[in-house]
Amino acid sequence: MTETLRTETDAGVRSIVFTRADQYNTITPQMRDELSVALDDAESDDRVHVILLRAEGPAFCAGYGLDWATEDQAGYDSEQDRVWDSVLDLRKLSVFTDTFSKLWYSSKPTIAAVQGWCIGGGTDLVLWADIIVASDGAKFGYPPSRVWGVPVTPMWVHKLGPERAKRYLLTGDEIPADEAARIGLILQTVPDDQLLDHAMELARRTAQVPINQLAMIKLLCNQTFEHMGFSTSRLLGQLFDGIARHTEEGLNFVSRAKEVGFRQAVRERDDPFGDYGSRPSEPES
């Protein structure tokens, strides 16, 4: 039994469903580990042709759980007298990115069905999927690029090209689902109440193709990006994310989060932009 997700198998489709709805499916170390096991199990199961990633509740994934993340960094920095070990940081972060990238490196097609918020760490996760379908009300973005973060997936540039990627990462601006589809960050949007049915129909249609055919087509498509320096971009993103969390501004953000709570610290970060945490009734990343 797992605490952060459940799995279902039907017509060749393995659904991996996040179940932390009350926490907006924010990422925790336990969720990371359970997702890793679920993806490995789907990869090794010959009954499974397609992996469908989805979530319960109002949000697909509202980022990393900043409560444990800021506390983890604050505890480490105080123990080390604020001396940052870049190699240790990279090793700790790589456990997350190694799990998320299994969506890309799996031999089986991966489809994500996104509703509500998919921001910050949620994009670090979901952009590794082969195909992303979102509900009309979904929202994407990387607000940590304003302070205390850099995307650890190279998918922003590979999907959008350098100019559009810069447009959204330099500001951290919120991206409505229809805009995300228009610029190529995701495949398409569907009405909110049709998301699950549409994503499952696409997954089942794909699952009719033999596993060996699916593996060859996916590998052929992926290799184009691998030869464009995919792995190098991923490594650079991980290194820069660690640096961003240990700049003077990044350390000040952690200190502020300890003082007033991470939700308030996020609101203060995002208030000048009028989105994300500046809306008290909505989740932050």
C-alpha cells in the first residue's frame, strides 16, 4: 500500500494516480519514492503498453512541498554554518530528477492528464511525459525562477525554443492552459469535465499498438533531443538550481519562510506579479 498514489491497470493502460488531493499533490520525498517504484513496476509489466499519470483533487501538482524543502535547507545550512556542498546538493536533487525522467526514458509512452495547478516542481515532473493533455482550467508556470529556483528539466527550451522559454522563465509568469497549448508546452486542452475520459481514450488507443513498436517509435523521437545536448542541459539545470537556493536572495527567502511560514514568503515573492501566491485562496509553489 502506498500513501501518496495508487495504480490501476485496464486495457493495457497503467494509471498512476496522485492521491494527496488535500495537499494539492505537492511533491514530498515519499511521493518521489513511491512514484519511482510505480514507474519501474509499469516498465517491467508486459501487460502495460501505456502509462497514464493523473491526479485527484483540484490540482495536478502545486510544486514541491515547500514546508519540508525550506526546513531541510535551513537545517542543513545551519549545521554546516551556511557552507554549501554543491556535490551533496546535486546528489540529493538528482534523486528527484532521476525519478521524474523515468517518464521520458521509459520504453513505454507516458501520458499526463493535468487539471488545476501544475507549477514549480510540478513542471519539473510533468514535462518529462511524452504527451500532456490539460483541462481548460489548468495553469502552468515556474514561479521559483523569481527567487530560490531554476528548472531542473531541459524541457522548457526543447519544447518552446529559447525565446519563448526565456519569456516565461525570466518572469515566472503564470501560463493558462490554452496558452500552454498554443506555444507547444502541452499537446492540447479539453473541457474540465472531459479530461479523464479524453486522456484515457488516447491512452487506450495508443495501447493497441504492440509494445515493441511503441518502444521503437518513442526511442526514435527521443534521440533527436538527446543528440541536442539533452543530458548536459539537465545537469546544468540541477547545478543552477542548487546555486539559486544558496544565493543571498535564496538564503533570505529560506530565512523569511522560517520566520513567517512558507505560504506567506511565497505571497511576498509573487505579490508584485499579481499571480500564484498573491491569491490567498489558491495554492503556492
